Amino acid sequence: MARSDRPASTSTSTSTSDAQHVIVAGGGPTGVVAALACAQRGFRVTLLEAAGFIDDNPRAATTHPSTLEYIARLGFVDEFIEKGLVCRYFQFWDRDTQTRVAQFDHELLRDETPFPFAVQTEQHKLVQMVLPKIAAFAGCVHELGTEVLGAEQDAQRVTVTIRRGAETSTLEADYLIAADGGRSTIRKGLGIAFEGFTFPERFTVLTTLHDFERSLGCCYRNYLAGSDEWAMIFKVAGDDMAGRWRAVMPTRESESDEEALADASVLSRMQRLDRSCRLDDVVHRKIYNVHQRIAAQFRVGRIYLAGDASHLNNPIGGLGLNCGIHDAMELVDTLEAARDGADETRLDRYQRRRRTLNAEFIQEQTINNKKRLEEKDPAARQQRLDDLKATEADPVRHKAFLMRSSLLASVQRANTIA
Ligand SMILES: Cc1cc2nc3c(=O)[nH]c(=O)nc-3n(C[C@H](O)[C@H](O)[C@H](O)COP(=O)(O)OP(=O)(O)OC[C@H]3O[C@@H](n4cnc5c(N)ncnc54)[C@H](O)[C@@H]3O)c2cc1C
């Protein structure tokens, strides 16, 4: 997509209206949702994305009921669902015995949400959908190929240094949202610690046209526990809406990224999942470093961190992007409060809520999800699988499990944090 042809103001604020100005650093899913939400609430928005294109590498797709509710509030949930796959169920499998252990059914959430299902819509489609909606608001622009280099602030404003091509300049705004991802320049510039750890293994993501529904009886979201190797298998629609599957597996300790993505390893990984998989069906290969981290601060004065800039987690459970969108929605409420003259205690609620909820719901669940899938001790492994079975069989526990995995419980918990 081409850079916006509507230039952002430079050096000093040249706003023609009284609207307060928000700069959003980073045009990933968190940044675009934050930008749209701000535009809808009457802020003037400048969204700056360093890359000159929309990254369509395979990352998030699973979007949970709580997040669909937010997307509905932003006004494009039908379009979002249309571009993805509706998933009523998710399943846990035992790879060692090739049997299904448990199936969770979102239908049990029907009394809790208008969206008793998850939707698998790839994150680049979300960005593609939202960018034109931002640009439709007067005074709101997005720029691809503009990098944020740093920010300074005083009591009245934030001054952001940017680079467009070889040219460096500054922009002024009332607030800066740092949605510039896990390596956030803004977080580093503010000297905010990113507490946590990085896993020694990386995660391979192999995209294939092989149909796991037909060959193994998988649903669209499957978590496979294995004493030798765990895996996740998901179906996404793809840009052509023809459907394809993503298989996620860890690298071996001694394996380099190149070795893990070489033909022989890719074929062997796929055939360990299903003997009938063929290399020719693999249409994309990617490898990711995986972290569990939370920023020590989510707010410094007029600068707010959101999404991966403020927290990272492993993708088992599909929670990172969902959490970023929840951040964005809490953040726009916070900026509205700031515009209305709220005091520091109210503004710090953003950090009190979002940091606490990330620890309680995202870090806790994703770490536990990974342990559940990779457990090697036979007794502990069996206990975890039995516990899943028992949870599925008990309607109260089944629903409670779904409330947490869908982050509906996180939204309820937010309201208890003043
Ligand atoms: C394999 C995998 C599967 C996943 N699956 C799921 C899932 O199913 N569900 C889920 O909820 N989450 C999932 N996640 C996590 C999800 O992808 C991330 O949480 C999500 O991308 C975070 O969005 P973000 O906008 O905060 O950050 P990013 O997507 O990283 O976007 C940050 C943007 O900022 C830009 N940027 C960086 N620096 C600058 C700068 N200095 N100036 C301007 N722009 C800058 C970057 O180019 C980028 O576009 C998955 C992750 C992986 C790796």
C-alpha cells in the first residue's frame, strides 16, 4: 500500500482545529486500532509506521469473543468476521497416542457475549481493513515508511523525532502512543525495563495446503501435547479465502534457524504430524524468537505503551494481539479522561489495569499453556491431560476455562481495578 498522500504537520502543531493531537508510533494491529479509536473519539491522529508495507508474515489470527466485542464497538466486526474463519470449537490432542483429549465449545458463552466463537482473521487483514477507516477522519493520517526515532516531553506536549527517507524532522502532539512492537524504540528511549525471559527454543510456523481436517479430523484450532514434541495446528482463510493451515512447532535445542527451515526438517516436522503431508504443499516457512516479558511502566507522562511494546508472550492460546487491542481500548478511554482534565491517579489506572491483567491473564495462561503441551514427565503429563478431560466434562469448569481463554474474565476483572 502506498504512503498516505496527506502530509502530517511537521515541526510545530499546525492543527486547523482545536482537536487534541495523538501520535501513534507503529502501524501493527495495536497501533491501527488505537488510532481508529482515537479518531472516533475526536482526536486528531498521526499514525507512523516504519515499514513501507503491511507485514503479512504469519503471526496472529485467533481473535477471541471479548476482542470481537471491541471490534464491534469500533464498527467493523462483520467485515472482520467475513475475512476470516469462525471457530466454535478448539481441541486438545495427545500426540503420543494420536487421540483427541478434549474439545471446548464457545457455545457455552452464549449468555456472556454476542460472539460465542473465536474468529481466525490474519492480523495483516486487520491492518488493511483499519488504515482507510483512519484516513477517512478529517485531520487523521497514516504514513508508511516513516520511522519514529525518539520522543521528548514537557508538561504541555510531546515532541517526536521522525525519519522519512533521509530526512529527519519533528512532530508535536498532546500524547504519544508507543505501539512500536517488542523492540520498541520508545520503550528503550524511556529506559523502561522489559522484565521477563526469552525461551531458548524458537517456534517454527509452517503454512501448508495439506488439509488436517480431512486427514486427522482436526477442527480449526488444535493444541497437541507431545512428550517428544508439542504442536499447534490452525486453519486460516488466506488472502484468497481458499483456506490453508499453519503448523507451529518448537526448534530442537541444537538446531539453527537455517536447519529448522531446511527442506528435510520441514518435511520431517510435517510428516511427524501426519505421514501423508508433502513438502510441495508447504507454501511458507517462518521462525520466531519467543519471549515472556512485561514493561516495568506502561505510562510516562504523556507517553503510553501498548501492545507488544509493553508485553510479549508465547503464542499458545493466541492472546498477544487480543491483549494489544484490549490495551488500545483502555488507552483511548484514558486519553479522553486526560482531555477532560483527569488527575494523575486516573491516568495511571491505564498501567494499573493493563499491567495487572497482562500478568494475571496473558503471562499466566500462556506459560501454563506451553507447560501443558510440552510436559515430558509421564505422570505429570497424564495428570494435565486428565485435568483437561475433567474440565471439558464439567459444564461449570468448562465455561470458566472458556471465560479465561477468551479474555471475557479479564474484561470483568478490569472493572474491579480502580
Ligand atoms: C507465530 C505467532 C502467532 C501468533 N498468534 C497470535 C494469535 O493467534 N492471537 C493473538 O492474539 N496473538 C498472536 N500472536 C501475537 C501477535 O502477533 C502480536 O501480539 C501482535 O502482532 C502485536 O501487535 P502490535 O501492533 O502490538 O505489534 P507489532 O505487530 O509488532 O507491530 C508493531 C509495528 O510497529 C512498527 N515499528 C517498529 N518500530 C517502529 C518505529 N520506531 N517507528 C514506527 N514504526 C515502528 C513495526 O514495523 C510494526 O509494524 C502471535 C505471534 C506469533 C509470533
